[in-house]
Amino acid sequence: MPHAHQASVELFWVSASLILVALIYLRGWLRLHRLDQNSVQAWRAAGFMLGLFFIWLAIALPLSALDHEMLTAHMVQHLLLMTFAAPLILLGAPVKALLQTLPHRLVRVTRQWFQSTGLRQVWSALTHPVVCWLGAACTLVAWHIPTVFALGLRSQMWHGIEQASFLATGLLFWWPVVQPLPASFKWPESSILLYLFLATLPCDILSGFLVFCDRVVYPVYFLSSQPFGLSALEDQQCAGALMWTCVTVVYLIAGAVFTARLLSPHRPEELAIPAIRLAAHCGRAHGSARMETV
């Protein structure tokens, strides 16, 4: 199967999947909005939709065509998936909206099965800040090793795995920051600032290496046509500078928002969804429309 045809088929299925997810989320959000207009604010729903759009943008034209020609385009894909789409999706409270679309009995049975089989402990361990940080850092470093990087460019399958891993570890990384569900363990909230700071280190090291290295790290780009008149080395420097700037700015904004929340005399529960409210909304998803005080 030619590469272009395979890429277009992949784009079709990813686009269809994203549209389906958007419709399911919108249905759940509308139900929540009818029950409690302040449950999931409209800006959160808009952020979720924007996150899905960023995922689509990362795999759609022209980025999907340029990523084999320019390292900068490849870097844009990574940033869209890991740095922009992931936090926006979590801020949209996707689990809360999704539960509204499922039958109440299925939600109850799933919750009981999840707790009785010990998966809750596994999930708690998986979403621990240390695990989330290591997962994102290792994914970032591993896929930028020249031999692994070349594998992702040669194989459409491995390229898809690469993109999926960036999105998955991006969601894990932002989970302790956004806290879309109540955490089963506690850590000082101020430690999230250290978490964000430490997360910039592998990005800074990698981007600094790409910017200041005097040779082309990925020889595959020697053979590309290099659009926009950039040499392979200039393209590499541009990709490193883009990563350095975007990651620093996004993490600074997240840190500033979190600091403002910590220092606020009135600390609304905007970034965490209390378990009691979540259970209440699940319980009335397909039952009474009567408002419950939570």
C-alpha cells in the first residue's frame, strides 16, 4: 500500500474517531448542563473540543506531509499532542461527561468491578506524579534517539505508535496538575510547582542540544527537499528553539495559574472533581432530574 494512501486511510479513521468522541462528550456535557449549569463550565467544554482539534491537526495535512521533510513540523506534532491537546482534554472533565452517556447500571457495575479487582490501586500507582513524570520524560527522550526516530519515519505503524505514546504520556503527565478525578493519595499541592519545574529539564536539555549542536542529528533530513529554504541544520535549530519556547511558556502559565489558586483566599474546587459530586451526577444521569445538594 503506498504511503500516501495509507496515511489518508489513517487520517480518515482518526478523524471519524475524534468526531465520535466529540459527539459523545457533547451529549454528556449537555445533560450535565441541564442538571447543573456550573457542573462543567462552557469554557471547559470548549477546551476539550479544542484539544480534539489539536489532535486532528497533528495528524492532518499539511503536518503529516511535512513531518518527513522538516524536523520543525515533526516537533509541532509532538507539541500539539503532548503540550497542548493533553491538558485541554483533561480540563474538559471528560470522565464526568462520559459517565452521563452510559446507563446507570453499567456505571454502577463498572465502578464496583473497578474497586473489587484492585484496579483502583493500579490506577493510583499509574497516576502518581513520579510515574507520570518519568513516563513523559522517557517517552520524549526515547523517541528522539536517532535510530528510534528514524524507525518512526520509515514505518507508518511505528509513526502512529509514536504519536499515540506522546498523547497518552501527555495525558498522564498533566493528570496530577489538572486532577480531573479525586486522587486516592495526598501530596503537598505546592509540590506541583516543583513537578512542573523538573518537567522542563529533559525538554531543555533536548532542545538545547538540538539548537547548539553543530551537526545534523537526524541524517534522514539530509535527503529531504527542505521546504521554506532552510538547511537541515537550520531546520534542526528551529525545531529545538520551538520546543524550548513552547514548553517553557506553557509550563510557566500552568505554574502561574496553580500559584494563584494556592494563594487565593477562596479556593474553589475547579481543578478537582469531588468524588461525592461525581457519584451524585452518575446516580441521576438516567433517573430523576431533581437537583441534589452536594
